[in-house]
Amino acid sequence: MYDVFSLPEIKFPDGFLWGAATAGHQIEGDNVHSQCWAGELAGGFRETSGKACNHYEMYRDDVALIRELGHQAYRMSIEWCRIEPTEGCFDEKAMEHYLDELRLLKQQGTYVLVTLHHGSHPQWFDERGAFQRIENLGCFERYLEYLAPKIAPYVDNWHTLNEPNGAWPISREMDTARTNKIKFHARAYRLVKSYSDAPVSYSHCFMQYMPKRHYNAYDNLITNVKDFLQHETWFHAIRTGELLSLYGNAESVPEVKGSVDYWGVNAYTRHMVDARIAPGDAPRFKHKELKMIAKDFYLEEMYPEGMTANLERLTDKPVYITENGCACDDDRFRIVYIALYLSAIREAIDLGVDVRGYFYWSFMDNYEWSSFLPRFGLVHVDFETFERTPKPSAYFYRDVIAQNGVTPELISRYLSELPTLSRRDRGASPAKMKVSE
Ligand code: IFM
């Protein structure tokens, strides 16, 4: 655990943008035309998304809460499967729903970042092979031609795809999907640019890979391969237009070159690589295993140093941190996490990285793709009643925004001591905490 009380004052550049992020499938509920919905029902999931946070019905309240909590910006996604539930048929009511949400956000002065594809898409698109088949690019284009001009007046910033580089491609099929996604991204970038002057990028899943044994050649080799395939091939493609593949010849795609106006970074933790374990995914060091949620589901590790190191690779364009956050039952961890990662981001700025904004993941507790257990939210959601209750970290973050930084005084106001997770605490229900307003 880090001594967050010894952090010096951290100030951010004037105009730094502060907000939080969400994604449609994870909060809206009843997303029945999505491939995720079908996949969930097919089994293998701990829980299905069901009503999620019921945001589709409660969006007016949520938009108001974003403002009440002092956020300047909001990152949201639009569900393609609601707008085009069957191929080629567009649902005007769903379109009007999103336009209303966007209008409300703009009316209250919120800076809006819209992600066009965040993990879920129509079931029919999935049945056609989704990103696996480059022929499907036309489907995405047709959808964006419908959507982009309508929402452009309300969008301050765009993301084409969320974490398209997410998994490192260990098979030929995954490698094909990876290069196709770069092409989908680039086409979407060009299309959006024809309707909007706002900046456009994608959200790069920036997992930091590290060898478990720094002296071991194989651990280092696999670490470098993973990093190369998941990160460097994307950066290289966008910087040069050259798409590298593990299985085929490199391809030059001019449309890809320069297809981001800034780097969108989603970064949470690091990943240890051990060549003795296939496919290299090593367990964390025991002393770093913070089981911050009650059930045996997730092991988060605070590794803010990874954020600084990642950002140092992105000095050629501005950067927005479009996701960073932690899943924990004891909200005090979130305060520690935010303070430490902001310190790491400030360090990157001092090293010459042009970081312009920060979006905490997530605005509220939500559906974490197969379960409601990991609670990433600044706002607690009761998944029975859908009541929203801001956590202490939401007020901490509100004050960070107001001060454009973190001070030792602010940390002490919200934390009286460092949270611990002794063996005894594991599995215990989270301590009741006073909400400070
Ligand atoms: O919930 C996800 C999000 O959809 C994509 N980035 C990581 C988050 C936390 O796992």
C-alpha cells in the first residue's frame, strides 16, 4: 500500500478537463438486440445485464447528477443495436432518445465525448461475422452515415471504437480481427471528420506488460511480443499507415495514417508475464494481491508507475485519459487510487506528455460485462431499486475538480487512515462509511 498522505500538492494545467465515463450496455438495461445480450443468455456469464442501472429510463436524473457532482465532461456510448436493431432498419424513437440525452448534457454545459462502439453491437452484425470480416465495414459505415450528422451538433469529442486493441492476438482469426478493427477505426475517423470539427480518436486499452522475472530472457521475450502486438502495432499503424501482421505480409493503408487527433488512453493496472505459464499470464505477487471486492472475482493492483511509463510513449499528440478507475467495496481504496494515479499523470505531464483531461471509470456502479460484483462507480447503485447514492469518493473527486488538483488537506479530509485488507477482512461485507457532503 502506498502512503497517500505523503503526496505533495498536485496541480493540473489550466483548462484540464475532468469527468467520468460509462458505456451503454453496462448501464442502460434491456439491451435485447445486442450480441452481448444473446451471449449472456447463452450462458457462461455469472449474471446477465438485465436492467443494468436502468439508465435508459433514468437518464434525465443521471445527467442532472453529473452536474451536481461537479463534472465538466461525460463520456458515454451509443448502442448501435438500439438504433439499428435489424439490419438496415433504423429506429427513430431510439435516435430521439439519444438526441434528448445529448441535448440535456449540452444545455447544462457538459463537454460530451461519444464512443460509437463500446463492446456491444447488433446481434445481426455479430451473425455476419462482425470485425472478423472486412466486408462488414459497409454495415458500420451505413450506421455512421445515419448517426453522425444527427449527433454532431452535440458532440465535443468522438471515439470510434473502445479498446479495439483489447486482447493480444494469439490466433490467426484474432490477428485478422485486429487489423480489420484498425481499418474500421480509420474509416469511422474519416467519416466523422466529414460531419464534425471536433477531435476524434479511439480508446486504447493500455495494459502495461511486465516480466515476472526481469532477468529471464523468455519472460522478457513474451512481454515484448505481447506489448508489440497489443500496443505498438496500433501506434505504428496510426503513425505510419503500415499494418503489421503476425501471419501475413505488412499492408499499407493510407487512410489509417494520422487517424487520431489525440491518444485516448484507458489504463488501470499492470499485467505480469511468466513464460512458464501459458499464455504467459502470471499471478500477481502475493503482497500486491488486493482483493478489493468481497467475492473472489477480481484482483486489482494499484500500479500508478505504469500510467507514467505508458504515457511517456505518447508524446507525439495530446492525450486524454478516457478510463481509469478501480473496483472496490471499500470506497476508501478509490480515493487512494485516484490520488495516486493523478500523481502519476502529473508526473507524465512534467515529463513532457500533453495530457488534457481525465475521465474516471466509472460514473456509477454498473454491469462489468459478466457480473455486477465489481463496483467501479463514484456513485453507488442499488441494483434492486436503482437508487443512486454518491460515495465519499464522488465528493472527493468533486473537490479535486473544483481545485484542479489534489492537496494533502483534501486527502486528509476524506481519509483518516489508509484502508487495509487483512486476510481477516477478505470476504467481509464492506464497512459502512459516512457520506461527506
Ligand atoms: O468496464 C470496462 C470497460 O467497459 C472497458 N474498460 C475497462 C472497464 C473495467 O474493466
